[in-house]
Amino acid sequence: MKTNIVIFYIFFALVVSLNAQISIYPPSLFIDNRTRSGELTIKNTSNELREIAMEAIFGYIGYDSLGNRMDIYNDTTNLINYSLARFLKIFPPKLIVPPNELQTVRVFLLNLPDLPDGTYITRFSAISNPLSKQIDTTNQGQVSASISLRTKMISAIFYQKGNLTTDISFELEKIISDSNNYSLLFNVSKFGNSPFWGKLKYQIFDEKGKEVVGADELISYYIQSKKRITIDRNLIKSGRYKIELFYSTDRSDIPEERRIPFKDKKQEIYFNID
């Protein structure tokens, strides 16, 4: 990747309601250093006039001590140094959009210092509210009530500069057992100046080399974290096993030219089920 190329990469995900009331296009937006701006089109998909407020907030995907996904906003690590929110301006910050109509929002990169190479991140938040109706004074003595649905869309914005590096490694911490499953809990180490956005494929083999479990999934890691792989107890018996972990950055949701350089990697870890 060429030095000083700027990229904003936006992934949109509904986080509050199954019916978002708004849609945003394109689902991914790239801005280079020549324009330092880009456009998003917001559509009001509801049947009522809506007010939409937008802002940039620093946040990223994380995991708790048991490997459950969570959104992190109160960052206490050095990753705060990679916050992009302070350099972004959204115009206009608010919109009033009629039913089934479109409006355009522009995102600007301002006052950008000479940052170290790496990937800088933030989140784009669009909050949609129905516009308050005027009080009806014609029905004297009558009381009416209505429910207003407030929805929120969240996207991620990334700014990449210079020579980008990333790597990942798993280390088995412990095995958790319950009445239905065995769960392998891993410590995840993330290396380099950029997040790891990739694909994990794993296969578990018994002592005879027979595959008993296998799957693949997309993974995203920004900091040192956890990963849990859960196995149905009916698929595995007492004995010694090997898990093979394959990592790649081959993801269809990230264009090839935007992927952080990474050589496909494999790990082998042995464990016992009592």
C-alpha cells in the first residue's frame, strides 16, 4: 500500500431496532487524501417525517473475559491514540427527512496532523426520531397517546496511513464444561499497528487423526482479547485432541486492495478432555 493513502471504511449495522426507519448508502465509503471528504445518502424508509442526528464517537469491537462480543466506548488502553473522532466533521449534523425521501451527508477530514503509520478508527452514529407533531387543540377534553420509535444506526470509520501491519495468535487458557458443551477459551494476542480483520477456520482432530468438529467464521480484533470456541458434548469424548487454527484476511466484505497485508497463518494446539 502506498504511503500516505487515506481510507475511510464504513460498515453499517443496525443496533437498536429490526426496523431501522432509515437506510444509509453506500454500505462502505472510501475517502482518499486528495478530496478528504465523502458523501453518504440517508433515506427515511418510514411513513413519517423524521429528524436524524449524526455524530462521530470513538468505539470498537471487543470481548469480555468469557469471549462474548461487546462494544467498547470507554477505552482505557493505548488504542485511544488511534481515535479518529477528533478529526472528523459531519455536515449537516442534523437532517429533517420526509417519508421515503433522500438526503446527503458529507464527512470531512480536518486538521489532520502527521500521524504515525497505522489504522485510525471511530464510529459514525445516526439517531432517528419522528418529528414531534403539533398539539391538537380541536378535541377539547380528550387525551390521545402515541408511541415514538427512536432508532440508531452504527457504522465504523477507518483511516489508514502508510505501512500497515497486523498479526494474531491464540493461546489456550482453559476449558469450560457445562451440561451441554465444552468451551475452549483462548487468550488472543493482536500485533501490529492495525486491527486484524480476517477469517478463522478451525478443525479439531482426535488421537486417530479423525476430524470431529470444524467450522469457519469472520473475526475482528483491535486489542488483546479472548475467543471462545464451543463444542457440543455429544460430538466429543474423553481423550486427547488437536485443534488446527487457520487465519487469513480473505474477507468478501473488505475489498482486496483495502486489506491489511498478512501472510496466511496456521497454529496447532493440543488439549485433553477428561
